[in-house]
Amino acid sequence: MGKNMRQRLVVNYLNEAGAQEAGVDVGGLFKEFWTDLCALAFDMNYALFRMTEGAGHCLYPNPSSEAAHGADHITLFEFLGRILGKALYEGITIQPLFAHFFLSFLRGDYNFLNMLPDLSTMDPQLYNNLMFLKTYDGDAEDLCLTFTIANNDFGTNREIPLIPNGTDIPVTNQNKQRYIGLVAKYHVCDRVKEQSQAFRRGLWEVIDKSWLQIFNEPELQVLISGPSDGGLDVSDMRSNTRYAGGFTGLDRTVSRFWSVMESFSSDQQSALLRFVTSCERPPPLGFASMNPPFTIQRVGIMRDGDKLPTSSTCFNTLKLPTYSSEKVLRQRLLYAIESGAGFELT
């Protein structure tokens, strides 16, 4: 499947009778479908991913995925890697934020010196326990620890040795640094190794490893999901918008539109962007990189207070009637984006 994922995919919808619905997908339907697919694929309810407990609440592979999906879990991770690869290849920004250490695995150059900082984001309580041990000025043997770790990933408690014969080797002041490193390695790397490798195989089938390594982890996350805050820069959007159908940047209706956009909440701005482009997050490299460019097209010549705005997601175009006031424009625009009433196939 791999390299074939680079080929153009066309989405067709069938009605209840099984007949193909009207309309030709020239990009918009595919973007909408892939965005929805990614939202489902990385939903934690499917037990393929977990969320870090520290700041950021980012995703990483679920160590218990086999318990939920059996032997097929590795195949599913490969598939999800291809899904992400296709989104990156097509420049489709998606919602998931991934843990820093997982992004490092995907790049293929994880730095094991980062295991403890990465553990602090994955499991702050465990990290704090290890830091207590590190700075403990008493006799570490009093804590009755051995080179084992308790694991309940599959619903039953198991004791896993961190080194051969670990159950018989106590943690002492002399070897506690090694113990701390092995515990961090187990949680950050070993426990999710199979899942991470499978996901990476799928991703690398679509996106070359050398391309991924051009970017560091924060930059790669921006390529996946857009700006870190997820916010929409209205000024950047306005500077790179094209006008059609007789509209110009100085038109009164256009000025009202931008005033409404600036007054929208972040969620409303994201809904508007999805309504027009099928993606609710802005392009990772800004609106100057959007292709086709974000466009506002005039519909009709006379004022039409009843007609709703529509969109052509294939061409990133908002089709906007002329309204009598900013208040009416806001009402009609909100109704359209919240109900999806103005979506057009082409």
C-alpha cells in the first residue's frame, strides 16, 4: 500500500439506495473525509493511544493495545502510520498532538538522554518517585526495591525484571542511578516499542525518513496539526485571501466579514475554516501556503438577507451574498457553519 498512498484518492458518497451522490471530488471531499478519519483513528476510545498525564496531554501508543485488539494491534498501528503519512503528504492539518518522545521515534533518532524528561510528561508521579530515590540520602536498601517493575498493562499484575535475575538484585546507593535509567527506559521506550515501530513503518512508507529528519519535534508537530496554540491568525488569513465575483478587499461586505471573523471565538473561527476548506486548523506554514488560496466570492448583485453563505471546499472558496448589515452577515454565517447548510460538492 505504502507508496500508493501518495497517489490521488477520490471520495464518493453513496445515498441510502446505494447510488453515487451527485458531485465530483476535486479535493474538498477527500480533505473532509481524511480529517474525519484522522479524528476517529486517534480517538482514545479505540484504546490504541493514551494521553500523557503531564502538561500538554499529548498522545503516545497505548502499551495495552494488544489486550484491546489482539494480534491485529500491530497491523492497526502500521495503518495509522500510513494515515498520518497521507495527511502530511497532502498538507492536511489534523487535531492530534503527539508526545515529544513519540515524535522523536517517528523521526528515527530518539535521544535516550531525554528519557527522564520525557517520563516527567508521561507520568509525573512516577518521575517524582524516581527523583526522590535519586536524592534520597539514606540507605536505598531500606526502600526494599529490586530491579523489577510492576506491570498491569493486560489487566493482571506482573513483575517484570529490568535485568536478568532482577528479582534477586536489590537497589542500593551504588546502583540506584542504573535502576532509575532502566525504569525510565522501560516506560518511555520498551513498553511501546512494538507499537511505535509499527506506526513508524507505516509512516515511512508514505513519507521518507530523510524528509522527516529535516524537522525537529516541535516543527514536525506544527506540520501535523498547525500552530501550537491551534489559533487562527486572522491578519495572516486576510493578507492572503483572494477575492472573486466582483468583491475587493475594500468592499463593505468584505470589511464586515473580517470584522465578524475577528469577533468570533476560536471555536467559531475553526468552524468557519472547516466550512470553507474542510480543515479546522490553519495551514502549518500560514495562509500564504494554502493552495488554492482562501477565496471570498460574491454571490448575486442585490442584497439577499435570506440566502445563506455556501462554500466550495475543493477550491477553498466562501460564497458570500451581500447583506444589509454586519449583524445579518454574522447571523447567516453562524447558521451556515454550525448547521453545515451551505456545503456544496463542487
